[in-house]
Amino acid sequence: MSSLHLSSDTICAISSAPGMGGVALIRVSGSEAIGIVDQIFSCRELRTLERAKDRTAYFGRFQHEGKVIDEGLVTCFRAPLSYTGEDVVELSCHGSLFIQQSLLEALTDQGCRMAAPGEYTRRAYLNGKMDLSRAEAVADLIASESEAQHRMALTQMKGGYSAEFRSLRERLIHLTSLMELELDFSEEDVNFADRTQLLSLLDELTSKIERLTDSFRLGNAIKKGIPVAIAGATNVGKSTLLNALLGEERAIVSDVHGTTRDTIEDVLNIEGILFRFIDTAGLRTTSDTIEALGIERSYSKIASAHIVLLVVDVTRLSEGSYLASLSEVLPHLAEKPLLVLLNKTDLIGEEVLDTLVTSSPFFKSLPPDTPLLPISARAQTGLEGLRKALIDSLALPHLAPSDLVVSNARHHALLKEA
């Protein structure tokens, strides 16, 4: 395959994490990469960098305008056996910000251009080193903050998505060909495939496309963090619960009703899954304009959440007005994975709790098999069971490592059009 270069110039950039560290890595890519680095690097083993063996690190000095900048390593990767498909040279230096900046200035003085964001991967794509799906996965892999995000990005970067989409495309073409042949030779006594075979193949392809399309909601949530709305009336312990889960005083806790007037968000990694908890304003009828806006926003967050934690104050289950307010909230939680948290269990006995739950019409109105989890946010009991319930509600244990979960919006749009 012929190389399609984005441009003929040679680019450079810091490839290690920004900031100061023990070691930094600067990458140079382009047709003049080796010659440019040779102007600022001297090594006892080599008279010139042109003689360097590929994928071999050479120790020497970096210097510019007669001044030594640092000592470090240089490694060459000649085209096409490099990340970008071009000649690539990697400079390993000490992680001083001054050293990194000085080396970049030396490289640009010799003719390099600073790389644009993502330009190395874009050149790799244009030079046929990876397809678009794998190129998109590079950014996701770098940005991954949890085991699940890492697994999805790695599967995509290794070509898992590309292979699946390629297989779907080939089978769709095969199905279309059979149908066209049947139509073209409908009056001939020739059978290319019977109707049962065609319908079976069509059902199989439809099922696979629908499964991949439906997986986007979960995949996108994992990629951005599973949104979990903490909902309930005022003063039921929502903010205390958020603080207990995070292990810090993230939200203000007060006995005054309506303390939380806007949503508060923070993330927590549970067993390799990133959950984005949203502490919503207490749901109630109010004449306070500001609080009403917060409640309106709370319902919006609940609507977009992947999971809803409904916090119930068990000490108020005998209050008719409180039970009525719970019933008013319930329609807003329809078709949502719902976990009902029976909070403040440290304030009443277990037998009293069982009696209240059994006799309350509210709990009878809940969808069948809705988990009821006794907890105490203040005493921090029952939280381990809550964490397990959150993982179970995603059904991730039923996903094999080889299963594909779509997390890319472009892939999802194309699958919907298929």
C-alpha cells in the first residue's frame, strides 16, 4: 500500500505525560526525522545517526548551539516499521520542564514543526498502519480511568471491532447477492438459496446488529462513567450517602430542608467500573423559586441516569404525607434500573423495619424484584452490599472478555443505519 502522508514536513512533540517527571519522551516523525535529530545528538558508538540500527537505544548527549542540554537515549524506527509508518525517532531525556522545552526548541530550529493534537495517530491512519476504528481507540485507551474502559478500548485497538464489522459487511453483501440472484433468475428453474436459508441468515444478521446497537447505552455509560442518580425527598440522607461512598465531605449535610439546591457530581471506581454519582436536590413541592429550579434539574438528571438510587427514610414510613410523596416520585423512575435504599436503619429495630416494609402500600407498588437494601449512610453500614448491587445491576459479569460493547457514537450511528 502506498503511503499517503498528511504533509511532507517532520513533526515533533512530547509524548510522555505533561509536567515534570523522572524521564520524558519526545517523538519525532517524518522523512527528515533521523537527519534532524542527528544535528542535536552525539554518540560515541555512531559517527552519524544514519548508521543506527532500528529499535536499538543509543546513549549520548543532546546539544544545541554549542551547549549541552542533557544526556539521554535515542531510538530509531525506520519506515514503514514505525507507529506512523514514517521514519520515527524517540528521544528519552530527563523529565525537567526546562530540558523538554530546550529539546523542542532545538528540534524546531533544525526544521521540525510542532505536532498538532492527534497528528501522530492521524498519520498512522493515513499511512495504512491502522484503520479508523483502531485510530479512534487510541484516544480512548489513553483516557481510560477504569478496568472496563481500558478493556473496551484495548479490544477496539486490537481490531476486535474492525473484524466484527468486516464480517457483518461480508455477510450482508452475501445476503444481498443471493437475493439479487433469486430476483434475476426468478423465472428460471435455478435455486441459489431457499427462502428458509435467506430468512435464517437475515434473522441472524438482524439479531447481531441489534445486539451491538443496544450495547451502546452501556458502552457509552462505561466510557463516560455510569451515571447514578441519588434521588429522594429532602433530609432522607442523600448527601450523607454520597459523602460515605466517596469517603470525603463532598456535599453539605444539614437538618434544614432543601439544603441541596443543585446537583453535585463525583466519580468512584468500584471493581474496575467508573460510577458517576449525582446527588440531586430533595424532591418535594416548594414555593421557593431557586429550590424549584434545582428540583426540575434533579428530574432531568434522573431521566438521563443509568441507575437510580431511591433513598427512603425508614423512620418516616408511618407518615402518610411522606408515603404520598414517594408515590409521586415513582412514575419518574419508570423503566430505570432502580435500587431502593432503606436508610437510617440504625435508628429502628429489624423487626420494626420488616413490619413497616411489609405493611406499606408503597413497597407493594414497586416493580417486581426491585432490590431493597437496608443501609445507614451515617453509620456507614450496608455500603458493601450497595456496591455489589450496583455491579450486579449492570449485568457485566455475564459479559465475556471477547464480547463487544459499542462505545463509539460514530459506530452506533452506522449500526442504526444498517
